[in-house]
Amino acid sequence: MKSAIATSVIALIAATGVNAQDLPQAENDWFAAGQARLQEELAKSVNTDRALNVILMISDGNGVGTNYASRVFAGQEEGGFGDEYVQPHEAFPNLALVKTYNVNAQTPDSAGTGTAMMAGIKTKAGIIGVNENVVRGDCSTLPGNTVTSINEIMTEMGKETGIVSTARITHATPASAYAKTVDRNFEASVPEGCDTQKDIATQLIDAMEAGVIDVAMGGCMRNFHADDGGRREDGVNLIERAEGLGAHFAMDQASFEAAPLDGTPILGLFENSHMMYEADRADEPSLAEMTGAAIAALQAKAGDNGFFLQVEAGRVDHANHAGNLARVVRDQKAFADAVAMADEMTDDADTLIVVTADHEHALAFNGYCGRGSNILGLCMGIDGAGVAHTGEAELASDGKPFTVAGYLNGAGSVLIEQPDGSYFGTRPNLTEEEATDIDYPQQALVPKSSETHSGEDVAVYAKGPWAHLLDGTIEQNVIFHVMHHAATVE
């Protein structure tokens, strides 16, 4: 039962409409910040003009949990506690939660999720640019079941299009811009007897020749040639073919910087497989640099017709698979820099920017950690007399400290296989130095050689024309429909 005093206060506020500034907490910094955010929300307006340009930016594996870790890391790198930090996309005015499952998988893969965002349909795991009637790996099921990507649609509208990724450019997410395949693994070849489709690398060069893809930059030189280190079984050098079509080929920082940004097609293949993690990057461009170059090149060629660009931070996913959160957050910071680059180079009035993830990972967070605990390190105690943590690690029931973050499964499992095939484990007595080492795999529970995706919702952030349509909890394929509507509305 409410006290008589509390009841009187509530009645007074209801009767008199007490202004926020008249409340006793009005001078509190948090209260003032809340009022400022309220005013921002009240001042919002919607843009219902046609989008000249559309940019879809996907941080592979950056679900809500991964995004939280990356936010705290970026803030702590700048000397703050971390929680209060705002990543560039987090300042976007529109937000929704996205359901990521594939039609046959509660936990999705990037082929099905890429097709959802790029073609507007949910489909099965492991297949790209095709509907759910396809049987994975069965080439005979391809005819009649392909779908049209937004790159193809934008090209028909006279726009230029591009793809940028730190993963292999033939990997699932970038391939969803141009490929139709019954298996995402058909990157450099197809099985004997599969005469209904070409390999993904060949489909990329076909798309460049057809004018569907104007800029393609990422990893994976090996899928484009048959020389030393190459994986092509047909002996075709697709790089030479692209150059014969007039494309500038880049393979390192120097050749990237030499790329003409006047509308000349660009094919950038950095590394034999995926590009380097941001923490290890050398002699190759950053994701922000590639994003900037792609926008400049597409703008130069498109003129008043506009462009579509897909940007993927592919290695956020790979570091999560390795349980290596230290590299996850650094690659996510590089992605945030790319978001800032795209935002800076375009105009909110005519450019829709959509920032999202394809799925989350089995990442989890421990408690109760004091403010400022290193997101990569040990969970420190809460200081009841102050704000910053106590500097003393919290201890589990086994008397040992634990990290702020961990994984439900992966290579960092505390359970080790014994000679008899059983699993048994005792947690190590970690130090802060060990936990924050760049190569440290976070502690995990279930032993697996590679940590898995997970099925929970991810966020989508948006700004520009029709961004307000991304609202509430949506199916992942709705992202395509909003982008398509924004670019085609009369």
C-alpha cells in the first residue's frame, strides 16, 4: 500500500502538472540528460522524399551483446568508463529489433540472412540468392527458384552499385549482392555435373561485366586464379578478365591508393582468403578507407542517378567464432569508423543509411561488475561509496576471478577432453594481464572447435529518407522492403 505522503505527492503532480524543472532532481546531471533526449525526440521529423542513395552496412555477428562489448571497449579506449560511450550508428534516430532466423534454422547463417536483406525473402541456411524451394547442394533445384537482389534492381534504375567487405568477397554476405547458388561454399568451383550455375567468383565478374557491380573490394584472391595458391580448377584467371573489362585491380595499400575514383570499375582483392583483422592489419586498406573510396567512385559515375552500396565488417564474426573478444571489438571499432565515413560523405536529406548485423553469437556477460571494469578483463567489485570499481576482482564459488565476458561454447572451453574421451575441467586462476591479452580466447562452457552463432534478435539503426519505417520488432527481410521503398517511392 502506498504511504499517505507518496499518495499525496502523486495526486499533487497529477492535479497541478508539475514541470520537470520544478522537481527536486532537476539539477541532477542524469535528469538533465533525460530531458535533453526528450527534446530531441519531440523535435524529430520524418523524411518521405525518395532516397537517391542507399547504403546498407552489416557488421557480421554484431548482435546486441557484441555491440555492447564494442561500445564499452571504444569508450574505455578514450578514457571513459565505457558504458556512456555512443558509437556513430547508435546516434542514428531510428531503431528496430530484427528477427534473424532462417526458414529451416533457429540459429541462422549468413547466406540465408544476406539473402533476406538483399532480396526481401526468408530462405534456408547455406544458400544465396534463391528461395526456400532449393535443396542445399542440389544444383538441379536451382532453375525457377532464383530471386533478384537489390543490386540488380538498383542497376535497372540506372544507379551504380558496389560491395565492400573485410571477408572474402565471395563469402556469404557480399555474395548475396550478385550470386545465385545452391551452396555458399561453391566459391571457386561447382561439383561435377552441376550445369545450372557458375561458381560465385565467376558470377562476380559476370556481374561486373553486366554493370551490376561497379566496385568490389574485399579478400580472397585465391578464388580468382589458378596459379600458386589459387583454387580455380578451370584454369581461368578472373583477375585478368576483370582488367580486360577496364577494371582497376588493387591487391595492397599502394594499388588501392592508386585506384582512380572517377567511375572506373574497381576490383580489390586483398589477401589470399579473408582480409586481416584490424589489430593485425598491414599493407591493406581499412574498412573505412575502402568505404570512402567506394562512395567516391560510385558518386563520380552515378552523378544524379545515385548509388547502392553494401559494406560488411566480416571479421567481427570470425573473431567471435574464435572466442577472441579482443579482436572482435577492434574490428567493430573499424566498422564504426566506416559508418562515420559513410555518414560524413553523404547527405541525410537524400541518403538512407541502414546499419545492422546478420546475427549474434553465443556471447554472454557476467556480473556483478563495478563501473569501469575492463570489458576484456576481470569483473571487478562494485564500490558502494563511489563510482569506479574497487580494483578487487569478484570471486566465483571456486575462489577464482572471472572475466566480464565469456562464451557459452567455443575453443576457450574450461572442459578439456581426457584420454578416455570424457571431458573435465578446472578454471585457471586468471590475471588481468592474461585476460586482456590480444590473443586470449574468452572462457567458454561447451567445448567446440569454433564458437557458434546464436538466434536472438539484432538491432537495425537507420537515418535518412524513410528510415522511420524501421521500427518495432521486424523480420529481417523487411530491411530490403524499406530500402526498396525508399529508392522507388514516387
